[in-house]
Amino acid sequence: MRLIDSGAAAWLILPEREVSLAKVASANGRYSNGITTLEIDGTNATLDDGPANLFKGCKVPGKEEPAKKEEPVKEAPAKEAPAK
């Protein structure tokens, strides 16, 4: 997906075809051609391409969320065998 015409349209490259979607004037971040609709909200995008194709939670190129810092795995202390 690429925004074209200074953001006035979105160009989608799908496996079976390419399609241009015009920006919907009444909705911010929404592009449609009457059949296919693309909604961009921050870093997430949803593509509704009719009843057979719905893609939710897609990431917008170049707007990835910052990576979360992972905490190191802490090992449990070893248990000592009871004294005999």
C-alpha cells in the first residue's frame, strides 16, 4: 500500500490485482472505491475487500510501534535436598 497524490488516494497491490482507493472526504484515514475500503488509524490499518477478504490489525509501513523491552527470565533458586 502506498499513499499517492499527496494523500488523496491509496494504491493497493493485492495478490490478484492492483486497485486505487480515493480518500473519503467525510472520514479521516478512510479510502474507498465503493467495493474495497481501507481504514488507517495511527499505526493500524483495516482492509475490507468484500465478504471474502477482511484484514484487521495490519501495520502501517514506516509507523511501527516501538519495540517493548523484554524482561529477562528469572530462574527459580535450586532446591536443596533434605539432609539425612
